[in-house]
Amino acid sequence: MSQQWTPPPQPTAAPANVPNYLVPAILSLFCCWPLSIVAIIFAAQVNGKVASGDIAGAVDASKKAKLFSFIAIGIGLAIGLIYLVLTILGVGLSALGSR
């Protein structure tokens, strides 16, 4: 009573090309690191989910990585711009400390 081994079927479609947004997530570390850590976690999950065949999960993780990294970059740029404007106007951080 032995069973014959049959190889698994070959995948019919090529693996999906889902962007992982790891580079923007890493670059967002310089802007707002709490959000960029979340973005890096989601970006790191994308390739593993694609490899396991969870394309919907990979697309979801990719969208979240993109969202969190771009929000972190936006917050960092906004804070930098506000700081630059306050410095040009002469109301820098030293003026806030002399109350």
C-alpha cells in the first residue's frame, strides 16, 4: 500500500510585482522616526507575503508602508519648514527659552 508521489503543480502565473517601499521607509527615519519604524515593518512584510502567495496581504502591507513613510516624510518636512520660517523671522528656539 504505497502511494505514488506526485510533484506539486507548477505556478501558472509569474509572481506578482508588488513594490515594498523599503527605501522611502528607511529615508523617512530622518524625518519622523516613530512613523518610519511602522513603515519599515510593513515594508519588510511585503516580500515574504508575495513569496508565500498572499498577494492581497502583500498589496495591503505595501500600501501601508507607502502611507506611513510618506506621512513621516511630510511631517519632517513640515517641521523643518516651520523651524526655517521661525529662524528667519528671529523667533527661533532661543527666543522660546528666554521667557
